[in-house]
Amino acid sequence: MFDFAPTADADKITLYDDLLSAADALTAGEADAIANMANISALIWQFLPDLNWAGFYRMVVGELVLGPFQGKAACIRIPLGKGVCGAAAASGQTQLVEDVHAFPGHIACDAASASEIVVPVMREGRIAAVLDLDSPLPARFDEADRTGLELLIARIGSRLA
Ligand code: SME
């Protein structure tokens, strides 16, 4: 049994420190990327407040395909360049979207989503997957979230792809 828990009343930096330590411990020595994506989705869901979706899309033969996640059932395939996930995959850059309704081509899997952040997972210089978090709150994600999530992927990304 794993008993990871965020520090009570943690600020964002402490929260991401706790999340990184838990994610590192949970994936260390495990080579199965799908199992690791499943556990990282669950950890993010447990640690970060105000989310309505947290999970992965994997790059499979030129398009993004739904991977392990927490939240409501979601669209299965996203072409490169489409939506927030496709933009992250096409550019290799994190997409931080304060208002999804203002993002051209946003794909609404859950009508409750108001803001979103998508972080690319690179493997040998190529996009291998994206980490996608959605929130029902407008502007839920900020630069501290971008930094925390990019550090998380930098630390354990090689175990996810
Ligand atoms: N909103 C995403 C689609 C995936 S769901 O949010 C789970 C997008 O625009 O790419």
C-alpha cells in the first residue's frame, strides 16, 4: 500500500515538492509506462485541488491517443495541432490556457472545464505524450503550476514513455 499525502495547508511550491517526491518514489524502478502514467494521474488528482480531469495522451502513429487518467470519460484521439493537447504536441511547448473558451480549436471533452494546462513529455527529442490537467475554475493554473509540472515531467518523464 502507498500512503502519499500532501502536507496540510501547503503552499503551491511545497505542494509540488511533495508531489515530486511521491511521484519519484512511486515510479522508481518501474519500467511500465502505462502503469506509471496511471499512478501519476492518481497522485496529481490527489495532490492538486480544483481539477476535473488529469491524465495523459500518448503519441501513437502520428496522433494523440487517450492514456491513463482521472475524471470523466474523454475524447480518444486528438490530431497533432488540434486543441490544447495537439498544440502542446505540435510545438513541444507547455500550453497554459486561462480561458479554454478563448482558445481557438479547444476540444471540450467535459463542458465543466474552464482552464487547462498541457505539458509535453519528450523522449529522445520527440514528443512521446502530453500531460493534460483541466479545471472548472477560470485561470486555475499559473506560472507556479507550469514550473511544478515541468519539473515533475523533467524528473520522471523517462518513466512515462
Ligand atoms: N481540452 C483538450 C482535450 C482533452 S480533454 O480536456 C481531456 C484539448 O483541447 O486538447
